[in-house]
Amino acid sequence: MTLAQLQQIIRDMYGSKDGARGAEGTFMWFMEEVGELSAALRGGTHDERVLEFADVLAWLATLANIAGVDLEEAMARKYGAGCPGCGQTPCRCGTAAKP
């Protein structure tokens, strides 16, 4: 599944609900899912981690849909030519540097 396909699936499934909830309410749901992923990473099973990663990605796609952001385009622009800091693949930034 591509990012574009993911966004379309989420749009088809939840688009009207997401639009009514808006960015602020959706962001709160997204953050709740990030918290659940954090808990699963600390002590959950592999299956729990799998499901929480899916939830976080779905809510991120929802936010992107609401904001009118194409995730494939965003990723290509930011990471398509290598690390945004040093331009290399693999990244050659120092260990203290982000990313």
C-alpha cells in the first residue's frame, strides 16, 4: 500500500467524520494513539505494537487529509534526496545532530 492509497482509504472510510471533528480534535486523537504506541513499545506484545503503529499511521493520514497535505509529496520533498541535514544516504550527520 502506498501513502496515497492509505490516505484515500482513510478518506473514504472516515472523511466526513474527520472533517466534522476538525484538526484540533483529530490531533488529540493522534496524540492519544502515540501514547498507546509508547506503552506498547515499553511493554506490549509484538501484536500490540503492530496495531498501535497502524493506528498512529492512520491518524497521521487523517491529519494530513484534513490539512490538505499529500504525504507522498511531503516525504519525497523532505527525504527524497537523502538526509535533509547532510543530503547523504545513509545519513552522515554527527550523532548529536538531528536527525
